[in-house]
Amino acid sequence: MSTRSIRIALSKGRIYDETVPLLARVGIRAQEDPETSRRLVIPTSRRGIELIIVRASDTPTYVQHGGADLGIAGRDVLVEHGGEGLYQPVDLGIAACRMMVAARREFDYRLAVRQGARLRVATKYVRAAREHFAAKGVHVDIIRLYGSMELAPIVGLADAIVDLVSSGRTLRANNLVAVEDVMPVSARLVVNQAALKTKRATLQPLIDAFAAAADGGGRPGKPGKPRKPRKPRKAAR
């Protein structure tokens, strides 16, 4: 493995699937399918650029500590990580959804908040939830969960949850409703700050190409015309 290789950290699943067209516009194609390959470092069609496949929650850590020069991660993951040592030049506008507070349909969330009740909130987004409720002056006890978040209000473990909502079908299927918006979420390009200083001649054109590709510039297989990184846009509901 060349010490000059540029490594891009990606996670399997929705982010990878929606990143593939952007990579193509930048002129990068994985030479193996991460879903079927056992390799975690995957060569690409561009010499000197490799993809490393990591857990979504680990992407910022690999970039922060230099395991990768670039990465693509959701805003939800970046908020939980804290963003230390990361430069976030481009909102790619992919994997869009919203982080929301949800509760049982029969639970009067707004009344509970007005009355100053102390709420039990289940979530894996602990930092984002704490910051959201602290800003509103709402007292909460956070219960950390990692899956089946919708179950917590059903069985009485929590009054509400903070989770990502895309179509809302899972909430409706479990008699839950979104009661409050926390923040829009989409995937962002993140860059190791030290690498940007030492490899700027290589990384900056790549960052500009991603910015152009996210705005629809460029053609598949050819880097887009460099543009200034755009302002983050709101994710669709």
C-alpha cells in the first residue's frame, strides 16, 4: 500500500449506495463491491485513491486520527462524534432525513413540556438529544438504546424517543407520531485537518470535485469543474 495513497472512509448501506454516483462524477469507481468483498481496503479506478470500509459511527474517528484522509458521514454521526479535528467543507445532500422527537399518539407531549414534566427519552443520539432539550429548557433523563427505538414508548420504558425519520412509516406502524423537529440530517464530506495541510495539492481538487458533483456538475467518470463548497441545504422530509 503506497504511503501516498488518499484514503476515503465509507460505510456500507444507504450512504455508500448514494455515494456511488458522486464517486462516478469525481472519476472514482470501486474495483470491488464492498457488499460482497471481504476486503476492507478497496482499490479504485483512480491510481493512488483507496476506499476503506468502516462502520458508519467510526467514520469520523478514522478521519480525525488519520486512518483516512477523507470520509463521508451523516450529520447525526458527526454531531455525536463532536467534530474534533475534522473539516466539513461540503454538505453532499445525500442520505437525507430528519432527526425528530417522537412519542405515542395518545401522549400529550406539548402539555408535558408546558407543565415542566421531567421526560424519559430513549435514543442513541445522546449528545444531540441533550443539546436539543437543554436549549429548550426541558428536563430529561436520557436512556441510551441502539436499536428498536420505537419499542421504548410502547412498553413504557420512555415517554419519547429521538431518532431519524425518513418516510415516517415505522412510526405510524407503531402508533407513534413525530412531535418535534431536532435537525435536518444529510451526509457530509469530512476531511482530516492535518492531511489538508500536508496534502493540499492533492486533496483540494478532490474536495472541489465533490462539491461540483454534489451540485450536479461533472460527468460520470470525469471530475466536475471545481466550485466553491455550497451552503448546507435542508434535507427533505
